[in-house]
Amino acid sequence: MTRYISYLKDVLGNNYLGIKFDSSFVSSYLGRLKSFLSEKDYEIYTSNQVKRDGGNFHLTLINVIDYNRLSTSMGMDKFINSLERVFSEPIDDLKFKGIGKSTKGDNTSYYIVCSSKKLDIIRQIYSLPEFDFHITLGFKWKDVFGVRKNEVLENNSKFLKTLKQEFYKKENFNFVKKISNYDLNPDLEIIPISLTKEYLKVSVGDFIMDIGLLDVEDKLFIFTKYKKTSDVNRLPLTEILRILNQI
């Protein structure tokens, strides 16, 4: 998808440059963030980001400090005029690598690790140093600065590794029917609802099942089964593949 650079403003109204993202795009990554945090911490981290950014998400290209410095060193008019070409440049090589985590002292920040050769070149044009592009998802107290933000968290979930092996045999969830304690009609469709590093939630007929891994035997097991009380939405295949391909 092609994106464009635009003006952004911090909480004090200062200008800087970056790319805006709809919450609909970030929602899948927020769902993935839940696999790294407890429910309580997830609410704390994401609410702090919402308070700072007003429910919006962005990738920073040139921060406030560099923006002001370039305005002074180049002259405001010359700098502003030079941005016309920057704003018209289609950014069509932006890659989203996965969720990253940075810690400084007792503070921690989570974000989407990004990369783009075009964004690198724009910074080089303005003689700016190498920068780790990212989209902040949440933080404990305040955002973390002065540390690298280029490493994707490894997902060491044994459950997801097992699930991935089973899923890719036929690229569906019919293997659920072969789990030792599965006791429903084998002709029913297995509909995935949600997936974390610990559990797969599926809808089967009138029931919801939570599937995890028996650590002692390293086998998939249906831990809970209960009747549906409302309609459920199928987890998109693209999201399933994105989660499994993190392994």
C-alpha cells in the first residue's frame, strides 16, 4: 500500500513530519500485543499511548527537534519549500516487521518495527542520522527514547510452533477434530475466532472451544468448551498467517 508523508503535531502543537495510520490498520498489531502483556498491563500501556496521541497512530520521519533545527539551518522558507517534493513522494516500500520492545530504566515501550529505503534516503538528503522507524503501540509511563527500536520480539511459544506445524499440513484447522478430547460432530466446520501465543479460540457448531498445549505431553488439548451466547467473527486468514509466520 502506498503512503505519503505529512505534517504531524505533538501535544504542544509543534510541527514534525511522519506518516499517519488508521486505527483499523494498527488493530491487528494491538491484538498481537496482547500475547506479550497481561490484560491489566495491556490496558495501561495502550491507554497511555491514547492519552498522548489522541487515539491516532503514526511513524515519525523527522522529529520536532530536527524539524526546528533544519528550519533554522536552512532557513524556514527554503526548508518548507523543499518539503513539497517530500510530501509528493509515494512511500511504497514500507515494511512492517513485527512488534518490538524497548526498555530504559523501569519504563518500557512496545511498537511496530518498520523499514523503508525511501524514508532512509529522505533522512540522508537532510543529513540526518540513521533512524529506527516504528509505530508506537503503548508504553508503561512515557515513551522510551535514546535506545534502538529495530529488533522484533521473538515468539518462543511452543504452542504456536505446534499449531503452525498442524495448520500448514492442509492450511486449515480440521486437525482440531483429531484432538483426543474432541467430542463434537466431525462434519462441523472449525472456525477460528482468536489466536494468542497460548490459546486458539474456535467456534464449532453451537460451541466455543479454547485449545492450548499440554506441557507434559506437548500435545494440543481442548481446555474449555461452552455454548455460544452470541454471534462470533471469524479471524481473517491474513491475521492467522501473520501470527504464525512470526515463529
